[in-house]
Amino acid sequence: MNKPQSFFHLHLISDATGETLLAAGRAASAQYKDARAIEHIYPLIRTEKQVTKVFEDIEEEPGIILYTV
């Protein structure tokens, strides 16, 4: 019988394109072979209003948060 696949939400927040953060997030999540990361990528986050919207999204699907500034 197949084991159900587990997953986790990975929120990647960057004030730039987020390419470096995405690579780091994927490298970290690759360590969890039995779980799949559902990536939520938020590039070019620079204002308080944008940050507020990101945190509203995260509240709906909580998970690991990685960010760069």
C-alpha cells in the first residue's frame, strides 16, 4: 500500500527577485525526502502594505518562512 504523501508550505519572501532564496529553499526542502514543499514565492516585497498582504496569505496556509532583505 502506498504511503500518503506529506507536504509542508514553504513561504519565500524577498525584496528582490528571490532567485537566491528559491535555490536555498529548494536545497533545504530536499533534505525532507518524505515530504513535498508547496512553494509560495513573494518577490519584490518592499512596502509595509505588501508585507501585510504576505502575512495574510501565510495565515491561510501556515508553514516555514524564509526571507532575504
